[in-house]
Amino acid sequence: MDAPRSSERLLILTLERYGVWLRSGVVFPCSALGIVLADVADTPLAMSLLLPAVLACGVRLYALRRPLRPALLWTLDAAVLVLTGLSQPVLGGDGANVMVEAVVGICVVAFQYEWASRPVAGVGLAMVGVVVCVMGDVLSSPGQSPDAVSLVRMFVQVSLSRAAYLMVRARARAADRSAAARAASRREAAVAAARRATEREYLATLHDTASATLLMVSQGDGRDWSWLSPRARQDLEALSAMPGFETGSVDLAALLGCVPEGEGPARVQLNTRIDGPLVIPSGPGLAIFNGVREAVTNVGRHAGVRQAQLRAWAEENGVVVELFDAGRGFDPQSVPARRRGISGSIIGRMHTVGGSASVTSRPGTGTRVQWRWHGRARPSQAADGAQVTGGVPRPHRVQAQHTAAVRLIRGQFLYGAQLAVLLISVVWQFTVSLRRLTVHQDVYRPAWAQTAAFVCLAAVAVIGGAYLLRGRQIPPRTRGWSLGSVLAVSAVCAFTLPPEQATGPADWAFGVVGWHALFLLADLRARVYAAFLGAHMGLNATAVVLSGAPSTAESAVMGISTISACGFQFSVGVLVTRLLHGTAPAAGTAAAREEELRTRERIHEHMQRDHKKRYRALTATTVPLLVGLGHGALSPHDEEVRLRCGVEAARMRRLFAENDAVSDPLLNELRACVEVAEDKGVTVSLAVRGQHGEVPVEVRRELIDPVTVILGRTRSTARLTVVWTPGAVRVSVISEDCADDSSTRQNAQTHGRATDSKVNVARTTRGKSVWVEASWRRPVAGGVDLT
Amino acid sequence: MSDNAPVGVVVVDDHPAILSGVEAWYAASRRPITVVAAGASVQEAWTAPGDTADVVLLDLQLGEGGPAFGSLRRLVDAGRQVVVYSMRDDERTALNCLDLGAATFLTKSEGRQHLVEATLAAADARPYMPPALAGALGTNTRPGRPHLSAREENVLIEWFQSESKELVAQRLGISVRTVNSYLDRVRIKYANVGRPARTKASLVARAIQDGLVDVDDL
């Protein structure tokens, strides 16, 4: 089985602390009381027994902070029991009997929580407790048989404690399970979002670097290529750099100070005015920087001016960067979706990091590009990596998730606690209380009143239990009536019982009404419950006092009984409050932290894998080209090199088009390749026949790649067709004058053949004409034989 | 009609540039083709001298209205051989025209290579299959379409893709003649399931007479 998750783990921890403190809270005062009450002659012996017991409790308390070996702790716990039991005959008297019984009774209950995760140890200690009680009784009053009733009661208490723990733990596990399920789906979403964001960033980088460079090489001849080698090397670096978690901050002012102005005829003189420093997180900082770089390149390419103004300033909790040129301008609406300079490199990048970018332009009025980024207050937990998951304002979402998780855990804890307390109420009422009621019928005045009270209390439990077991909360009115009934039961029982019997063996009600009330009040703060217990004790005290003041000894016994019953109940009330308002939020926070950690691990894993995959896809084709260009082994004056660059540029254009939301992605990607060819001056006719259908992305890659290669090498005219039959999709290109293709043939076959997607490529040449067809059998029914 | 007799054509097209282009192509034909009448309205085909032309060359998109399917139907019903010559390059239009009984369907971008041959074929009631039409027939999924063999379908598609019978023949390892016979057979099959019309009957009759198809095939 898995290790306990946050709710269960923290539940166990809280219960352990509760157990230890409860026990210490009983052992310390009782020991002190015992030493004080002991005869002077017995004091040294009592002290030598009780002081080590206190000390053992102290060590256990200390061990809450610094865990010790369980075996040692168990021995200490057993020692407390044995020492307390041994002190019973030493102290002597009724008071000692009641006190020791109370201490051992509380201890064995406390051990069930202290050792909740080691039930054998808990049960072992309970048995030690039983032995100690028997031993104490035998030693202090030899000849008398031990009190079987109190032993049975102890057994009931221990069983109930364990049962209560198991019930609450079951709910904690349920909470953990459902939280884990939710977390898993959220994690998938976060991972997917991060992967998409990285993919977008990667494509934007590719667009600005390798794609732009290769396109320029493919289109140009006889110009100054001196800039090419360093640029190709830079591109290579940009491609191999792993995108992703940039942490820390950057000074945007410093970054913008080194925006490249371009080379040669495309150089743009920047008139820069920056009110620095502008320190922002590095994610948005780099997005703005990369966007500005691309925008400056655009000015050089399209605006027809050689100057631009770059300004940047701080705005409340953010920055604004603006690039303006007085060039020829354009209509942003008319830019085709497949042109990615603006949509991907400038706007898309800013969206990814939670900022925004806008392009304002009209023909003849110049162009203004503006980037905005605003910081947001981050929550204490899970702030890191916020920029990875995309443009959604994360802190708010995290807060909402956290609240929802805490509410879930709290709900389960409450349900478990209510069930557990209900169980205790019912079992206690129908075992210990019922026995007392029947045995002492002759004591009550009148007896029917006590019987009626018993029935009334049972009714309260049944009604409340009915709501609870149907998974509903008790309505406020019912709760009010029930509480009133419980108090009435307390009053009736107090006033129809002879005062000297109060809290004694005949008083079946005193110890049990507190459980019924706790069951009703579990979701409220402990002080409400304390008020009830106060009223309950007040009623009983009033009844006792009204019929004459009790003796000191009687008061002492009553006091000890009261404390051991109500005090214990109150401690459970405090525990429930603690669980709901301390443990549940802590468990929620811990769960969130674990989730965040796991998410980041997964994201990191995926990003590394994705990056390797993407880079591998480029190593066969783009990387060798860039390496050759970067080190001068390939010359842009060589036509073959230019043709290869054109093919690569077209492949990248197709890659960029891959994520477009269009109804016919195959045609969209083909058009992206056609555009590159047309930019080179090739006439391409494109004809489509048949009803288009779904083609997986990896199949599209293989279908289109041969087309890309042929189009890239075509000098004047090509015909491109897509034929959809019910059984297949066939993409064909026929080029009337394809440049010599000794390498093409190989390329067309090797590129992108990682998948076994059954794309058939057929090739026919006749004179200068080259005809290549890539076909894929569609998985749908319909039998058209391709060959 | 004998295989070398001159052919008379009435050209219905509302674009003067197209008209003159068509006349120039016809003038270059090895077998004389005469444009007996030309105009922007279908009326030309119903009135002298156009009403006796062997072939009607019909632009489907006349004026502002939609495709002139009604005019086509009336011409076919009157027993005329109609070559539809259209800007529209989609399979729906091509299939509709064929269903209505057009002799063949040509897109305007195919004019230079195929107009003369298509006209002569129509005059002789011989089948003719330009690439755009072949693409439409090869991907036809309409109910009631004739059953084509896999080879026939493949030839149709490859002819559409390459626009070169030589390349198709080379790829399939057959002769250009065989490629043509596949295409013709498909055309006959379509004619056989099409609307009853005199043109259809003559197409099928001629095909059987030429030994293109067996009566058993149909």
C-alpha cells in the first residue's frame, strides 16, 4: 500500500499529540494529588512511585518533538501504568481507587491514539492496564475479587477508541483519495499547459532564428552574406537551449539595451529611451526582449524606414515597452494567419507569460507595437513556476483550489468524527448506561422518569444518526430540539437521583449525555461544547447542593468522576475542533505542496523528453545545414545549398502551421509550404478532390514532406493535388523542372520516418518532370485498392 | 460523321477574351473546327446559325445567375452535344454536368490542352475525359454511381494528379492506349447509368461499335 497521504498522516500526528497531552494532563495532577493525599509515612514510597511516572510522561512529551525509539517509548508508557497501579495500595482509600482507575482508564484510551499507527502496541498497553487494575485492586484490598464491571468498562472504552480512530481514518483516506484524483487531473492539465506553452515558445524561437535565416538564404543570391556565419551559430545555440523554467529576475532595461539592430541593408537604427531599471521576472522579461528583437527585424524588412523608437517605462506594478516606426505601415487584419512573426513571436509569447502585446498600424501611418506585463501578488505557497502554466492568473486559482481541498478534508474529518462520537454515544448508552439503569431501578425517585429520559436520549441519537448516515447535516431546528432534550435528560436524571449517588454507579446519565451533545455540536468550536458541559455540570451540582452540602470526601470523589468524564469529553471536543480547524488546513496545504512538487517533476520530465524529441527531429536536416553555414563549410552562393535551405524553411513553415485550429489541417499545412515556394517565384497550382477527413499529425508530416522537398527544388511550375477517397488520402506533386535530385530521393525517404504510419511514397520521373505521390490508407471502412 | 469532316461549334460565353482564345485554339486544330456562332447567351445555340452546330461549348457561369444547369438540361434534351467549359473546379459541378448529360466537362485552366480534343470527341460521340473530370469521378461517392474497378479508379486519380498519360502509363507499367481505354470505359459506364438522352445512347452505341466496351460489361 502507498504511504499515508497528507490528511491521514497529519491525522495520525494530531492524534498522537492529543493522546500524549491527554495522558500527561491526567497523570500530572493526579500524581500531585496522590502525593499530597498520602499519609506522611507513605510519602517517600508514593513519591518514588509517582515521580518516575511523571518523569516518564515528561520524556514522552519531549519525544513529540524529538522522536525516540518506539521500544523505549512503549516501555516508558507501560512503566507509567505499572507505577500508577502500584501506588494504589500505597495510597490506600476510596480516593486512591477512583483516582488510579481514572488514570489507568484515561491512559489506555490515550494509548490507542498515541499508538494509532501501531495497533499491537496500543492493545498491548491496554492489556498492561487491565493487569495493573486487577493487581491494584488485589493488592489494595486483598481477599476481594477484582471489579469485573470496571474491567468490562475499560474494554468497552478501548474498543470504542480504536473504532473511533478507524472511522476517522477511513474518512481521512477517502479525503486523500479524492484529493489525489482531483490533483491528478489538475496535474495533467498543468503539464499539458506547460508543454503547450513551451512548444509555443520553441516554435517562436524557431521562427525567429533558423526559419528566418534559412528563408533568407533560400531566397537570396549575390548579396553580402558576411552576417550569415555568426547568425547561423547563434541560431544553433538558440535551438539547442532547453526552453522552460527561467527563474529569478532580470533588468529589462539592460536587456533592451542590447536588442540587435540588424545587419547590412536591414539594419535599423534604434532611438532608445528607457526609464530604468525595470526589474521583472525573467520569463516575461525574455518574452518582451525576444518580441522586440523580432519586431525590430520586421521594421528592417517591411517598414521601409531605417529608424525606430524604442521606449520603456514602469507602470504600477508592471512595465510597458513600445516600439514605433514611421514606416509604411500595414493592415493587421490582412496578415494571413500563417504569418507568425506577429501572432507567434510577439503576441503569443506575451500571452504565454501572462502579459499582453498589441500591434497598431494602418497603411501609411507607421506601426506601433506595445508590450505590457503586470506583476501580481503571489500566494505564499506554490508561487514558483507560475509563469510556466500559461496566461491564467494563477494565484487566485491556487487559492481557490486550496480552499476547496481544505473544505473537502474538513468535511470528511467532521463526518468521521460525528460517526465516531455517535458510535461512542450509542454503545456507551446501551452497554454501561443501560446496565446501570436496570440494576439501580429501585434507587431512582421516580424510576419511570429515568427510563423516559433514557428513551429520550436514545431518540436523539437515532434521529441524529438517521441524518448522518444518509450523509446529511442535522438541520439547525432539529439540533436545537435535540440539544434541549439532552439538557432536559441531564436535569431529569440529576433531580430524580439521590444526591449522594450523583456521578456514582447509579448515575447512568452523567457520563453519557456529554457524548450525545458532542455528536450534535461537533462542527462548532470547542467553546460552545464547553458551555454545554458547564450547563450540564451546573445542573448536577445544583441538584447535589440543593439537597444538602456533601462531605469533603464525597465532593472529592464526585470531582474526580466529573473531571474524568466531562474533562475527557471536553478534550475530545477540543480534539475535534483542532482536527477541523488546524489539521484540515495543514493537510490541505501539505497536499498542495506535494501536488506542486509532483507537477513540477512531471513538467520537467516531459519538457526534457519533448525537447530531445524536437531536437532530434531537427538533427537530420536543419542542424547540419546551420552547422555548415555557421562554419563556412556550406556557402549561400551554392545553388544546392540555397535549395536545401528552401526545403528546410518550408518544413518549418509546415511545422508552424501544425497547431493552427482549422478544419482541414492537411490542406492548411500544404498551403504553408506552397507559400514558401511562391515567395521564391514558383507557380503552384493546387487542386483538391473528395471529402476531407482526419489525418493524424505524424501521418500529415510524412504525407507532406515529399511535397516540401519537390516544391523546394522546383524552379518554375508545379501541380499539387490532394485526393480523398473513402479508403485513402493521396497527396501528389508534379514538378515540371525539378533541380537535380540525387539527394532529394534520399531525403524524401529518410526524413520523418520515425513512425510506422504506412505512408507509401511513389516516384516517377520522365525527362525533367518529377512526380511524387504520398498516400496513406485511412483506417475507416471502405475498400479502395490503391495499387 | 466522318473522322475528318469539319466541325461546327457554337460558343456560349460572356467573356470576349475567352471567346477569342477559344477561336485561336480551334484555328490551330488539324481537323477544321468552325465557330459558326458565338455570344453571351444560350439563345445563340437555339437560333440560326448556331442551332445546327455539331457541338455547343457552354460556359456554365453566364452573367450574374448561378450555374446554367437548366440551359444544359434543355440542350441535352434537344439532342445537342454539349461541352461544358467552366471556371468552377469542384467535383460537385463536374458530376452534376455529367449527370445532366453533358458530353464532357472542362475547367478553363485545362482549355489549352484539352479543348480541341474534347470538342472533336463530342462531335464524334466519342468519350473524352479531362483531368479535372477524372478527379471528380475518381472520388465520387454519390449513390447510384457506376461500379468502377480498382484499376479504373486508380487510373482516374493518377490522370488527375499528373495530367500526363505518359506518366500514368509509366507508373502503372501499361501503354498510353491502355490508359485511354480505362478512361473511356469509365466514361461509358457513367453514360450508361446517366439520364436517358440521345447523346448518351449514341455514346454507348459508338463505344460498342468501336469495341471499347462489351455489351456484357454494361
